[in-house]
Amino acid sequence: MSIKNKLPSLAQVYPVYAIIVILTYGWTIYWALWKLPSWLDFLPLGEIGVIFCYLVATNFFESLLALFGVIIVSLVLPRKWFREVFVSRGSVLAASILISIMIFEYHFDKPSDYFYKFPSYLPLILLIAGVLTFLAGWIRMIRKAVEVFAENAVIFLFISLPLSLLSLIVVIVRNII
Amino acid sequence: MIRMSRRDFLKLAALTPAALAFSQTMAPSRLGADSPNIIVLVFDAMSADNLSLYGYPRKTTPNFERLAQRSNVYHSHYSAGSFTTSGTASLLTGLYPWTHRAIDEGGQVAPAFAEKNIFSLFGKSYDRAGFGQNVWAELLLGEFRSNLDVHLPPSAFSIREQLGGALFQKDSPVSYYAYDDFLYRLGDSPNSLIFGLLDRFIFGYRLRSIPMDGYPSNSRSVENYLNIPHSDNYKIYYKLEDIFRGLLAQIQQLEQPFLAYFHLWSPHAPYTPRQEFIELFKDDGFEPPKKPKHPLGDQLSVAPIQYARLLYDAYVANVDSEFGQFLNQLDAIGMLDKTYFVLTSDHGEMFERGIIGHENPLMFDPGLHVPLLISAPGQKSRSDVYSQTNSVDILPTLLRIAGREVPAWTEGQLLPGFGGVEDNSRATFTVDAKLCSSFGKLSIASMAMRKNGYKLSYYLGYGKTDWFELYDLQNDPEELTDLFNENDSTSNIMKDELLTAFNKNSGPLQG
């Protein structure tokens, strides 16, 4: 079977990417809103805007990295297992891993925790993600629910993609001039 | 069309060398003949009250004392701010915090004053270098970056560093705000979900192999790296000897005359002395005076405060030792014969009244009294100045030394020994307003005014009532007896003067 046959279509990629965008951009924006009052205390609005450009540009690249990971899984696993139910299983796989990372990051902050503890948590994260991903394709009701949610989430891409492009331009321009 | 004969051409050709020579004399160049070099070395969080240079019983600074033998030594020098941002901004602008408004943690000088910094005032005829190892100092240097010829990142000369902002040095300080002060800041969860995880994982891996030679380590611990000097919130691990070695190399690369501002993190917490210094003062019998806890303090008990003081003193001794090597090397290359060398700090550190450190709004001397030594080129003798001075005085003094005009807007005065006179009747100030917006009215603030040997502190907005404290610094240097009394003339005169100054400057930022 060729690689092309295992690659998801764009129509399948968008909903999964939307889920990734909600979680990656959402995590950063959530904490940025906590930080915003402090920035407002001493930074002009223009500079705060530029900081947000850096944040959004960074989120853009990390969301692409996460999407790339899901597509790799699609290439590795049999077509029937993943490619054919890409929206539901891809969304649940991405969400379960990203939410696990959130929980880990919420509880640990030292670099040594990340190097020594995260690898020991990783099998558990992968096991949970694997089970949930399997269920998302196997139980019809869950599959449908995930698909409906993910397809509706695509609307966020209409905001995040232009914003990311604009942010990238701002970051590039400020570092060239 | 103008026609040129062969004769005209030859005449013009003959003039070319003269024209070239003339154009070179008119081109902007750094004229080093008369202008001295200036090195400003700032040690972060170094309290004068813990230095043997100023009479502290523990022998913490023998090398500072060696420098003092060829310097003007200022005994009553105070920072205008109580932490890095405000203290550094005052040093670099010659303005009090209520004027420059870099009053918040990691804040910036108000846009109207951003061009009123020491680097801009020295102008292009000086090679101007800035190094802020403390990221909050770097945020200010980043704001002044258009006036810097050499701008070193905070991670320079480190053994392990990982700063996102340094990748976008051209866009400092915004890039540091985005990456190092927010997305990847240590001490909290990373605010970038995937890259934050990778960033900390990679840094954790890199810290595994950090060389521990000379520093305490335990083969069973995975956190030995915490014993190496480092910044607690930013990924910068370094050894003092590397920093001084790097600075020396940098100094030798600068075009003369130069102005070099080097702001080191040490001896800021975490206190991480080398193994040989850790027990230097253990069981030495020194008992600091007992002082009552302050309502705005952390209410810590005596034991952890004494332990922190012991470690801090050992770290200061370690810093002093490395500084001694640096001083020797500067001497060996003849740099001190053509350079004004300024040693100071941005604020102090407290180990009393239930407090460790400087993250408090209190106006007691250990947190504000900082060292100041200025060694002139070739100076051979020591001169002691006992009248009170302030960090806002450094900018006008250095401008005068460099033959520059002192601008009228500066709030400092020339230091005694460099054109100024000893004047204890002058009022100087320290301001802390980190809970306020730098754009708005200063409604929660603490401040101190020193005059005629007295210090009046004012705490505004911290409780149901505001209050004053008055100390006689000459007869009660430990600030144990609060003399403030509404019926006392000294209290009232000082109160009126402090309130007048505060009311004049505490309104919303104009412009």
C-alpha cells in the first residue's frame, strides 16, 4: 500500500488540527490572560501586541509539530485502524496526549523533573492515549460525537491561521529591520 | 555639458589626497586621547551592611578593601530602588523611580525617559557596552539597545544556558518578555505546551553533565546543578570565574574610550558559594543584633534567617575572591591606569525582622544601603566620603568625568570627590511601588527620605492606615527605635518635605 493511501485527506486533517489548535493555543492564551494585568501595568499596548505575536507564532509551529505526529501515526498504523477513522481517532489521540502533558506540566516545573520523571510517565500517557484512541474508533457513539465536535472546531482555524500568519510576519519584520 | 580639459583633470587629481585627508578629519571617530574609559560593575543584591569594607565583623570583602585603598569610598550610599528593575533604572537614568516609572518587576522606563539614559548621553564617541546577566537588567538594556554598540545577552559566558530571547536579540526586550519571562520561565509550568516540555527536557539533559568541580555535589542527587551559581527563574548557569574571564576579554576588545556597564547576577539568591567558602564563617561566634519582626515582613523565625545570612556572607566572600582575580588582571594589562572603575549594587539584601531577601516593601538599611567605590585612573590613595549619596548621583558624575554636560533633568548631583560637595542637608529618596501600575497614580508605595542623618520612611496603602517611621541613623544605625511623633518638629519637617516630593511625582504618568 502506498504512503499516499495512508495519508489523510485535507478534509480529515482540518478537524484534527482544530483540536490541536484549541489545546495548544488555548493553554498559552489561558496563562497569558493571567499575565496580562501585569503586562498592562508597565508595557505599552503595542509591545503587548508584539509579545502576543511571538506567542501565537510559537503556538503555530508547535501545533504543526503535533499534527505531524498524528500524521506519522496514520502512516505507521494499518489504514483500517487509523486512516479510515482519522478524524475521531486522530482527534482523541492528539487531545489525550496534549491533556496528559498539561497535567504533567501543571504539577512539575524543574528541568530535572522533565528529564527524569517524564520518561517514566510516558508509558502511562501512551497507554491511556492508546485505549482512548481505540475506543474513539470502536464505539460508534463516541466516534460520531468526536467527529461532530472536531468538525465544528474547524471554525477556530479561520481565526488562528490568519492570526498566525500575521504574527509570523510581525516577528520576521522586527528581527530583520 | 561641462567639458574638462586634461589640465583641469590634473589639477583636480592633485587636490584628491588633500580632500581625502580633510574628509577623514571631519568623519566621526572615537577620539581617545583625553577621554577616560569607564567600567561600571554592578553586583546584584549586594548589601553594604554585609561587607567588611564597611565594618561588618565577618571578613567578607578583603579584595574590595584592596580596591578601596585606591578609590573614593562612599559610606552612606543608597539605592533609589529596592529591587533590580527600579534600582538599575535609577542608576542608568539618574532619575528616581517615581519619575522613570520602572517600578514593576521586570518593568521598563517610561517611553518619555527611554532616551534619557547614560548610553545615549555618552554619545557615539564612546564605545558603549552593556551586559545584564540579570534578565530584569537586560530588559532595561534592551530598551536602551539603540544606544549600545556592544550588547551582550544575559547568557554570555555561562556554562549552561537556554534563553529564547537571546535568539531574537535584535528584538530585545520583547523577545525576552515573550520567551524567558513567560513561555519558558522556570518556577512555573511552561506556558508553551509542547515546546515548553521539550525545552525543559533538553535543559534537564544538559544540566546532567554540568561540571561540579569546586561546588558541593552528592553522587545520589539529580539536582546537584542547583549548587552552581544560577538565576532562579531563567535558564542561566554559570561559574563566576568564567564570567570575569569573559568580561576581561570583552574589555580588551572594546575600542577606547569605552563605557562598559556590567551587571552581574551574583551574589543574588540562590546563594551558591564554592565548597571552600561554604563553612568560612560557621561557628565564628558572630551574633547579629536582634530586631523585631515588621508587620510587612515574612514573619520568619531566627534560625532560617541566620542560616541564610551565613550562606550569603560565604557567597559574598566567594564573589569577592573572584573579583580579586579580575582586579589583578585589570591591573596587569594596565587598564586601571586609564579607566574610572565604579563598583556598586542595584539594591541590598535583608536578614532581619523576619525577612530573607529583598522581595518586600521595607525601607530598612540592609535592603537599600549599597557599596560604592570609584577608582580614578592611576589613583593611589583612599578617600572616604561619609555624607549620604544616592544611585541617581552616578549618572551626572560619570557624565562630568567624561566631559559631558550634565542635563538639567537629572535628579542626582555630582558625587563628592568628583565635583560635588558633602551635603547631609540634601534630601535623597528610595521608592518602592511594585504593586502599582507604572502609568497610574502611585497609591500603594513605600518610600524613604534621608536628610541630616535621619531617615523617614512612609508606608502608604498597605493597611487600613498609612504610617511613618523615623530613625536617627547616626545614633541608632541598626534602626531599632522609631522616633516618629506628630508633635516632634524633626518628624513634621521631614514628613512635609517627603509628602511634598511624593505628591509632586506620584500622579498618573504624563505624556
